Amino acid sequence: ILGITNHQNQEIDLCECPLYSPKMQKLLSTLRDWIKIAGITPYKIEKKKGELKYILVTHEEHSDTFMIRFVLKSQKYIPAIKEHLHRILEPFPNVKVVSVNIQPIHMAVLEGNQEIYLTQEENLKTYLNKVPLFIRAQSFFQTNSDVASQLYKEVQTFVKQHRFKTIYDLFCGVGGFALHVATQNNRVTGIEISPQAIKAAQTSAKELGVEINFKTLDANLIHESSQPDLIIVNPPRAGLQKRLCQTLLEIAPQYLCYSSCNIQTLKEDLKILNNDYTIESIKLFDMFAHSWHYEVLVILKKFES
């Protein structure tokens, strides 16, 4: 099968998962058979043996293009992948990016630092609300482009209403929020730990013709000397956690925009932030259709002193 294991360690094939488009389902089914033809040994967690750990597939629906990433334990099967790659590219000419990621460590880490591209193209280009965005390996991008465009538009409208002069976008990924709120009349800083994501964000800013200070930096390393009017945060499922929440309270921007994909960690973070901030609005976005997960946008305003 090509899929995941659940909490009962049962194997679940995802080739016909309704979360995916019919085109994605067809490509996944082809990849399932292709692994056997190429002779790539799947990695067995319990035995710590094998090579293929994950296949990561991205479908950019507006341009109808795909990115395929093979996460391997070593470079052993790269020649086999190259030899049989035509069996994927010929029936699926819209597969534009193929790469191999090397993750040699036996631990719950999705990918390693080394990325080896097997195609000339290294990113997929898309437009959300006429803003150019580039999807690259090792860089975060929202799972649902249509809903993401609504999310970005919501924050863009909020920023226009308040005319903030200085904005920070933490965990900015490929720059979705930063690129939507940047104008000639404000200063926007995007902070993201992934160099690949920052590279994509800088490419977008150049094409869009806006000046944004994108930094490759751990968001936890920002400090209280910063003086933005607004801070936008879009953390991973682990949330902001206590340390960064305390830093945000010390920086004390007038507003916080918190976009969360995990209601439980959002709840814990709000317990801390609510010491100095009041919730002005909450909006749900059905980012993960056919599941009970959703994106939440919370706008918080600092208490008047």
C-alpha cells in the first residue's frame, strides 16, 4: 500500500483518499506500482531496515502541476529512480519537480537537510489573490490553496483598515502573509527557519515589486527590542509555546494575528497571551476538507494602558 499507519498501527492506503483530487489519486496509484518496478525497498520502522521512508507529493491545482519528493535513508537508489523516472514523467507531463531528500537517521523526522533535484525545475509557481508564490522543497505551504487565499485576504483587509507601519510575519514560510500585507507605505519583516522557504519568498517579493526583509531565523530568537505595530504568527502544530508567548508580551505590539492549525495548542497559547490581550475576532477556515481539522484566525488587541 501507499499510505500511513493509524494509532492502532494499522496500514491505511491513501491512494483513494477523498482529501485528494482525482488527479492526485491517479498519480499516487501510479507511484504505488512504480515503487515495485523500480525495486526500491520501503523502510521498515520496526526493523530499522530499507531505504524509502516517505513520498511527498504536492499538487498545485491552479497550474495543475506536481512536485514529487522521495525521502530516502541514503543515496543508494538514486540511480534506480533516475532510470525509471520516465515511467512517471511520460504519463504525467505535469510533474515538473522531482527530488530526493536524504534522511539517514532512525527517528520521527520527516526529512533531512540534503535535497537532490532530478529535474531542471526546482519549484512550482502559483498565484493567490494575484500574489505570486513559489512552492519549494523543505518549505511550508498551506495545504488548500483556495482556502489559503481566503485566509490571506482576511489578514490583508485587516491590515489595510488599520494602516500598520511596521509588521512582523513569524513562521512566514514562503511569504504568504507578508506578501499580502506589504505596501509602499509599511515595513514588513518575514522570519522563517527554512532557507529554502526564504529563497522562495524573496523570489516572490522581487517579482511582485515590493520590499520585504525576509530573514532565515528561528522565530524564538526575536527579542523585545523589536517594535512592530502588528505581529502575524502562523506556527506549526506545536504552537508558539511559553517562551515565544512571553517574548511577544514583552515586544507588546498593538495587535497580534494568530493563524493556527491546532486548536489545542492555540488554547494553551491564548491562556498566556490573554494576560495582556483581548480577543477581537475569531474566524474558522475549512483548510482540511473531509476531516475534523480546521484553520483558526484569531485577532488579538492589546489592552489599553
